[in-house]
Amino acid sequence: MLYFRPLWGEVCVKIDLSKIEGEPIRFNETTGFDADRFDPTRVIGPMKVRLEGSVRSAGDNYFVDGHTHADGRLICSRCLEPVEWQMESSFDLEVALFEAAPRDPDFVLDAADLDVVYLEEPLLDLDELAIEQVELEMPIRVLCSEECAGLCPRCGSNRNLEGACRCEPEVDPRWAALGELAGRTPNDA
Ligand SMILES: [Zn+2]
Ligand SMILES: [Zn+2]
């Protein structure tokens, strides 16, 4: 297991695949990721992610399997308030090195090859793996509650809060367009 400390940011953990002989390498790492490691319009950091599993070699390739547990906060799509989010998932991937990739120009990827992750060097970055697994499971849209009233389109107040604002409800633009049409005479067209 190799630990790299970049100029800034958290320590990243990589597994040197070239060191695997026979026995699989086990990992169990917990990292708190900043929101900007994900889509910061959807995540409020830190997102705590635990990645546990093992890597084993099989011929020229490697197999990685394990579980991901994430615990953090997402942003409500309507009112932009934080929403607690936990997820648990399992993964099962095949890893190959680029040099093992077929170089035949006529080579066509078939469905089975799509589960293979190709790496340029024999280093498996556990942070990247953790982030990918979380992104796969992250819902596109999350709501703080089904009844979330969202933000006022005029003043931006959170309409879930009592007495948020006194803005008049907006006229639906589709009705406004119809109203305009109705006011026209045939000569206007
Ligand atoms: Zn909401
Ligand atoms: Zn308002």
C-alpha cells in the first residue's frame, strides 16, 4: 500500500498492483472528501467514504471487489438545503494495464469488455475508486421532503419556512402566452 501526500488535499492511497503475488491485497480505507471532489452543486462536504475490499491478480489482469459506504449531505434540488444521505453498495471490477489492451485497430469492444478498467500504470487509486462508486449511486435529484415547496422564483426565499416572503404567485408563462395570443387580431400576424 502506498501513501502519497500531494501539495494540498488529503493523503491518497494507491495499491501497487505489480506487488501482488498469490495472496490478494486487502484494503479498508476511510476518507473524508471535500464537495469539490464530486459535483459541488449536488454535494455539501465532507463526504465520508469507507472503501473495503481486496485486489487479486488473475493472469495479466486484476480483480477488485468490495463494498462502499458513504455518509454525507446532498443538496435538495428544490430548496438547496442540505439533506442527509447514506449509501452502501458493492463493486466487482476487472482491471487491466494498457499494455495488455488489444492493439488491433479492428478490435471492437463487446459488452463484456465494458466492465474492464484500463490503467496506464500498475497503481490502483483507491480515492478515485471510492469517488466513482459514490457517483454511481448518487441520485440525480434529491428532495428534503416530497412536499418541499422550493424557493420563491421572485425573491429566492425558502418557501418551506413560515412567512418566507409575501410575493404574489407568478402567472404561469404558458397562460401568459395564451393571453397575448387572445389579444391579437389576425392583422398582427
Ligand atoms: Zn427542499
Ligand atoms: Zn418571494
